[in-house]
Amino acid sequence: MDILETLKTLWNDSGFHSFFVNGGWKNLIMILISFVLLYLGIKKKFEPLLLVGIAFGCLLVNLSYFGSGSTDALYHMNLWDQFLKDHNYGNILKNGGLLDILYIGVKAGIYPSLIFMGVGAMTDFGPLISNPKSLLLGAAAQMGVFLAFFGAVLLGFDSNAAASIGIIGGADGPTAIFLTSKLKPELLGPIAIAAYSYMALIPMIQPPIMRLLTTEKERKVKMEQSRMVSKTEKIIFPIIVALFVILLLPSTAPLVGCLMLGNLWRECGVTERLSDTVQNALMNIVTVFLGISVGATTVASRFLSLETIKIVVLGLTAFCFSTVGGLLAGKVMYKLSGGKVNPLIGSAGVSAVPMAARVSQMEGQKANPSNFLLMHAMGPNVAGVIGSAIAAGFLLAVFK
């Protein structure tokens, strides 16, 4: 083989040939999108722990993706399309690329469940236990999930896709990933990016809605200090919640079970090493695999579509209506309590812990500098974590 033939072979095998000869311009667009996501994660600090990994996964898969059947690709859509028919991981393990192997953890629900375990170990349910009415605010904040579901159906999405899009309104990235990987895995890329982007934009999205739906008098309300919660209550709580919720909706067992196990390790007082490992080392390892695996699904031929634009718009709508639902429930509590409940804490009913609670605190202090709503807002906030898992379990039970 002479040197010209060798150079020609190298050119035909290169990614540049794919970009400029075989219609790889779509992959080039996705690479540019990955740069934008990297900028948002690194410079703007929009959920950087996951968004940087998702962005780099997007970069890798579109650099290596020369066609669904290519042996050089890190992620193969054709293998996963076949998996939907035969549910056989053997073919993935035998013929898959690096990102195919890592993606098994997403598809099997392993990574989201382990993330929930870490969240449970980091979460203090004391504010929720001291004020059980906070559960109602967390439940009301799931309104956007179901409104977005019906909106997606009206826009032509099937029920599985509509359920996956709707869960964005729960403002819980792992829950959105878990449900979408079960019901509509081909939409995982845009749904995950939308979910984490809107979570990062909470300080921009929520305050205008909060000021629009509440009066200055309501925002100024100072709430009484919550009662102290005993150690026994904190130990019993995760056990009772796991028993009740999993018996009610068995499909919630992976998320709720791991969430409550992590919390039990935190509170029981005899498993400090396990609690520390789950909060730190395990969370970091799983976050690495989860981010890059989700990014792998952003293959140009699937991501660059009208569906993606619809998902982004519906996701924002879901998130806004979830905030509205929590605020309206907060206003009802304000009326029923004779003005003792600040309705701003209702906006924290979305599952973004603790960012949504901090936004409630900041808006309350703008109206009344002596206002301290953070601990009161943490009740609805952690209730939202449970609420989003229950909503996902309900949708999974109905549409699986």
C-alpha cells in the first residue's frame, strides 16, 4: 500500500471525513452545544457537578459517533433500540462502547437510586417532622408535573414521553433521569439537560412568580420557631415513610427506599462511617458516572429535533406551575392560620434542596429584614423530594 492510499484510509476513518463528507455537521452542532453547556457549568456554575459531566459526555459521544453501527462509537443507539425489544444486557456488554457500559447504571436505575441514598444521608427531616403540614405544600408543588403531562399529550407526545417530560416539574434531576430511563430512554438527554438547567435557574425563575402571587403583607409574615424534634422521632420517620409509601406504590421502592435508608444511616447514631461514605465518596463516584452517561444520550440525530424544543418549553412550564402550586397552597395555609404562615415557603415545595428554601428565605428578607424563613421552608423542600419520588412512582406504575 503506497503512502497516498494510507493517507486516504486515514482520512476516511477520521472524524473529519464524517463531519464534512458524511453529513456529520449535526454532530458538529452538538459539539458546539456541549461547549455552551460547559460554559454554563464552569463559568456560570449552573449545577456544575452534573452539568460539566453531561456536557463532556455530549462532546465525547458526538466526537466518536460516526454512525449507529460504527465499532468506534462510544455509544450505540442501535444496541439500545434492540434492548427495548429483547431486554438483554448481554449484547450491550459484548458489543457496546465505554459509554454503553456506563449507561447500564442509568437504565437499570442504579445511579439515580444511589444519588437518592446520598441525598437522604445529607437531609435533615426535622423541619418536616416538626410541621407535618409541610407535606401538603410539597404535594401541591407537584401540580406542574401533571399539568405538563397533559400539555405534552396535547402536543402529540405519547403517554410515556408525556410522563417523562412532566416529571421535570418536580425539580429533581435524579427522579427525572430514573423515570425517563424506564419510560422513554430516547428522550433522556434533552429531559436531563432541561431538568438540571431549570434547577440551576431557580434564583431567576422563582422570585418573579413569588412576587406576582403574594402581597407584600404576606411576604412580611414572621413565622414562629418550630418545635424541637427528638432523636427517636428522626429515627422512626424514615422507617414509617418507607413502609407506608412503598406499600402504597411499590414502584417507588428504589428511590424512596434508598432515600430513607440514607437518612436512617444519618440519624441512627451508630453508622457514622456509612453515612459519611454515602454523602461524600459514593455520591462523587456516582455523579461522575451519571453525568457522563446521560451526556452520552445526546446523539445529534436524536437530540436535534422539534421534540427537543417542545421538551425545553414544557419543562419550563412544568417548573413554573409547580412553583405556582406550592405558592397557592401556601396562601391557603396563610388564610387558614390567620396570617401565621408565610406563603413564600410554599415555593420551596419543589424538590431542589436546599436552593428553593434559600430563595424563599431571600425573598422573605427582602420584604422584612428580620424574617428568617429558611428552616420553615426546609419542611416543604424535603417534602418535595418525597413528593417527586411518589409522583414518579405513580407515573411509572400507570405507564410502565
